[in-house]
Amino acid sequence: MKKKTKILISIAVMIFMICAVNVSFVKAESKVIKVGYIDYPGFIQKMDDGSYEGYGVEYLNEIAKYNN
């Protein structure tokens, strides 16, 4: 009886490991996150060249570093 139990546990562990490995190879999809903000001077301002600046932009860039 102990031998059958060990075999069943071994099979269950192997199946779990195979499933875990398959899940880890699933390609992660990048998602677009839209950010809304208030029109507050110095928070996020659009420059004449089309770029953005302000402490809100710096904050979002720091968050982006953590999330690649």
C-alpha cells in the first residue's frame, strides 16, 4: 500500500511540475495603460515640441522603471 501511495504522489507531483513549466513559458502580453490627470500647473504639461514634463511625468517614469 505504501508503494502505491508513493507512486501516486510521484505522478501527481510530476503532473504539477509539467503544468507549472508550461505556464511559465506563456508569453506575457504587454498592456497599454492610459493615465488621466488634472490640468494643474507643474503636474503634467505638454511642451511645444510634443514632449511632456512635470513632477507627474517624473513619477510615472519611475513607476515605468519598475514595470519595464
